[in-house]
Amino acid sequence: MSLQSPLTRVRGRGSAKSGVSHWWVQRVTAVTLVPLTLWFVVKLLGLPSLNIGDVREWVAEGWTPVLLIMLLGAMAWHSALGVQVVLEDYIRLKSLKVAALFTSTIFHVLVAIAGSYAVLRIALTTPITAG
Amino acid sequence: MMRERPLSPHLDIYKFAYTMATSIAHRASGIVLAFGFNLLVWWLMAAAAGPSAYERVQGVVGSWLGQLALAGWLLAFAYHLFNGLRHLNWDMGRGLERAEARRSALWVVIATVVLTAWIGYVAFFGGETA
């Protein structure tokens, strides 16, 4: 049973039935990002140097590529949802708003794929050193 | 076409409280982090491409403008992290009273300064002392 009148529904007022999912995914990615970002920062600070050799060796070792790709995915998703809300709130012109949302979504997917590709490429091309 | 619809109370109506500043700063820091995300991927792409591409990124990050951006990104990260935890706590229905919200806002600011300073310290001086 709906509490909306038929007229309200026709005018497009009321729930689009996707609000809970947006809210929920934003929280799930937020909770995921807390340990992953802290892990990333701590690991980066602990590297002997930020020269390409040390960085690549770290990216390629053990579970690092898996966690990095998870970090990139959660970050892209969380960012896409957050930027979406900001664009929806502050751009008033409808056409511009739709264009901005479109661009933001595609760009977030593109950057997430690029980051994951970079991690995989490093992981699969860096020789495993002894120890 | 539509009748004038009732309007919720909005910015011009409320008296300013510093919890408002912490609220808008959450969005602002989120936007900063959204830009920073691109730089992170740019850095990874360069590391994947090879030494010459990586050196270019190091050159940009090492410049004073790059260092400034990195410091801003770090500040935004720390703030968004702690204020995000504050939001998650609210989502569980805790800490919503006015006095509690004001107190947690203060804690977020303190934690942000401490974490930023600590990471900054380790990043700049950690290599020499450790």
C-alpha cells in the first residue's frame, strides 16, 4: 500500500526507492576505508624510501595488491557517492547537473580501473626478491 | 505549475554554531580527497609505467606546490576520517545531543591536528631518525 496519492506519483514526487542503497553503500565503503587508508598511510611511511624500486617491491608483495585494489574500489565508490550528493545539492541548472553527474560517474569508474590496472601491472611485472 | 511548497528552515535562519563549520568542512574535505584520489592513481600509473614517468611525478610532488597540495590532502584525510567516525557514531543513534555533538566536534579537531602533525613529522623526519 502506498501513502502517496496517484497524482503525487505521476508528478514524480516521493521516493525513487534507491535512497537506502545510496546511504547504505556510503556507510559500508566508509567503514571499509577506515582500516584500509590507515594501513596504506602506515605502510607508505614505513617504506625505506619512496623511490620507484621500493614502492614497486611493496606493491607487488603478498596481499598488498589485493588490499590496494580493494582500497581503490572502496575509495572510488565512496567518492562517487559523495561527489554525487554535492553536485545534486549545488548545481541548480538541470541540464548542467545531469551532465556533471554523468561525467563524475564515468570519471570515477575510469580512475578506479586505471588504479587497479596499475597495481596489477606492477604486481605482475615486478620480480620477486629473496627474503 | 506547482503551488509554493512549504520550506524547511535553512542557513539564513539558524544562528551560527561551530558544529555548522564542522559539517560543511566534511563536504569540503571530501571534495579535496576526491581530487587527491586522482593524484594517487596518477602516482600508481607512473610507478607501473617506469622510472621516467615516476620521476616526473616525484618532481611535481616534490615542488613546493606539490608539497602544499600533499599537506592539504593529508589534513583533509585526517579530518574526513575522524569526522566520518563521528558520523558513523551518529548513525548508530549515539552522541546526538547538542552538548555531545559540540564535544565530539572539538575532539575531531584535536585528533585531526594530532594525526596530521604526526604523519607530517614521520614523513619529513622519520627517515633520518629511524
